[in-house]
Amino acid sequence: MMNGYLHRGDGVPAPPVRRHAIAPAVTDWSVLADTFVRAVEVDALTRYAESMHLTVAVLRELRTGWDGEAWTTPMRNGKLRIIGIQRRFPDGTKRCVLGSKPGLFVPDSLNGENPIYVAEGASDTAALAGIGLPVLGLFNAGGNAEQVIQLLDGRGAILVADNDEPAPLDRVGGAERTAAFVGRLRNQGINLQVVYPVGGKDARAAMANGWRPGQTTKDGPSRAGHAIGMGDVQLPF
């Protein structure tokens, strides 16, 4: 065992042998998040950041911790109160600490910027925050609309959506949930723009391949994109 997870003989992290559910002994999620942050070893966090094409600094902004089996990231409501903790295991599997409520991933650096970027997931949030963009992250595609509306408090937003393919007509997938999310925010009068990363399925993958939010982006591949009227989008940054 090295720095919190198993290693094979070649030094490559191996998937965890067991995944135990964690039931918090405290009801204060902030206290539990801080406990996991204090458990992180610097060398392990550095290797994790490198493996994710992220920086240690931005992982610290998201209050990344270690619970003995998985990396942890706190989730917040629209008033920035921590309401749960997501766990990401070394093999990429994601779970939540028992009792968690789905919330937003919010770097400590987020302030009163306008507009704010909205990413899908903690790692995409970290990727965008790592290049200095004001960003908050959704628990999953199309989720947390009410929390986002509350946190934005009238400010504009730029959603960096995943390049999800449309689901079969009898199902609802990421593209359809994204379309519903966009419609919900726009119906509340929020000035919301939508962009798709080029060169990867999501923002983090595309940025690892050199993409950065630029002057214009291409339409996504899904029918959901056409349903919400997305063309090339002019960004304010």
C-alpha cells in the first residue's frame, strides 16, 4: 500500500480491492470534507493531479480529499453550503458518501464574476478553473438546475456541455438532460450560452488535447443541440 492505494509491481496504481460504503459519524459535511482534506499526502495528490491533467492547486481549490479508498470532493447547494461528498476511486468509479445530496462542485476561487462557466462534473470543473476561468460544476449532465439558478443570482452563464450522442427516442440521455437544463435556466431569464469542446468528449479530455474555450465553438453532435438553438457562440473571454 502506497499513499492511499494499491500499486502493482510496475508502479501503476491498481484498482481498489474493496469499495466500502462510508456512513459519516458526523452530520456536518464541512467537518467531514476537512477531515478528508487533512488525510491527503502531497505526493499522492501530485500523482493524482498529473494523471488527470490537472494541477494540485486547483484540486485544493475544490477541497479534494482522500477517505482511505477514494478521492473526495464536496458538493454544495445554491447557498454554497456543503450537502454531500462525491468519491472517485482510482479506477474512475464514482460513488457518494451515504446520506449525500447531489450538489455543485465549486472552487474556493469563485467570486462575483459574470458570466460564470458551468461544467459537467468535478474534473471538468477543475480543468476550467485551472486556466483561470470562473466555473461551477454540475453533479451530472443536466442536473442541479435549481441550485445553479440560486447561485447565479441573475448572472449570466456559459455551459460547457459534453459531446453526448442523442439517446434512442424512447430514452433520455445526457444530451436530452442538457437540453432540459438549458431550457429551465433560460425560462428563468438567465442569459445562458452553450459551447461544446472540440477534440474530446468533455472539457477535460479536450483540454488535454490542446483545446481551450476560444472565440467560437462548433455545434455539438446531438439533436438536443438543435432543439435549443445552438450555433457558433461568441464567448466574452
